[in-house]
Amino acid sequence: MKLKPIIEELRNYCPSFEQRVYGIGAFSQLSESVSTEAMPAAFVLPVSEDPQDPATSSRYQQVVRFRFAVLVMVSNTEDEQGLTAWEAADDLKKEVFRAILGSDDIKAGKDWIQFEGLSIAEINRAALTLQLDFSCEYEIKDEQTRHGADIDRLGRFLRMYTDIDVIAEKGHPDGRIEAKVLIDLEKTK
């Protein structure tokens, strides 16, 4: 699943971030020296991608659960107990929910996004970072696989010729062809 559409939705529907919603590259460059002017900010990161119950899937058609996180970073410099930071993070969480939960038409492929949980990713004197975990499912379909590509290369199935060997009295074919059949699928539509 692509994360750029999620970032765009958060930028559009979470005004408190003031467009400070980034991807994995920006998050990897963070340090404790982040200025309070750069907060609040959010970072959208992939977490995992796992196939669902293999017993209900074929070898090449599968339902996959994609997990991603929205890290919400707020300044933690206003009070020593961090209560102001928690209150601000809780308000931002609600904005994130309004931006992406229940939106099944996000440009990422019409995936239904669900909230999975919240945890404290990091807390220090400069910032409180909450991790909001989300998931959605998508299906790997036949046309997206090697199997589907192989079938596409076969072309359309238009007609079939077959010989018919009637089962003899002994319960198995006797080797004599009693009839020849042509099945033309274009004419039988």
C-alpha cells in the first residue's frame, strides 16, 4: 500500500499539523534537537505486511494485512510532568482519526483503514511521540501474479476439439473413437 495518499489526507484534514506531515525519510533524520517550532508534526511509517490465514488462500491469491503507523510528535517543554504534551497529543489523535478512519476511497486503493492501538514511541525533555497503529487489507489477485501473467499469454480460449471414446461394458474405454466433437465458444455465446 502506498503511504503518500495517507500523508496527503493528513495534511488536508489535520490543520493543527500545519502541513508538517512527513514520511519515513524525514523521520530517520530526527534527533532530540528538534525545535519546538517544528512541532506538532506527524510521520507516516510502514510497520508490517502479513498474509492472512493461508488455509483460506490459494498459492497466489491472498488477502494481506498491511500495518502502518502515524507517529505524532508534540513539544514536551511546557511542563515537567508532560501533561500539556499528552493533552495536545490526544487532540491531534482525534484529528488523525477524522482524516483517515472510515475513508474507504483514499487514493491508496480503496482500502478500509482501521485503528489498531496507541503506544508511547518516545518521550524526552523535548518531545512526546505517540505511535498510532493502523491496518488495512488488500487482496493479491490472480492478474497481479506470475500465474495470471502465464494465463494471459495463452490467449483466449475459443474452441476445443475432442475425441469421444465411449465406456465399454467392462467399465473403461476400449480405445475406439466413436465420435469427434468441435465446441466453438464464439458461436455458442
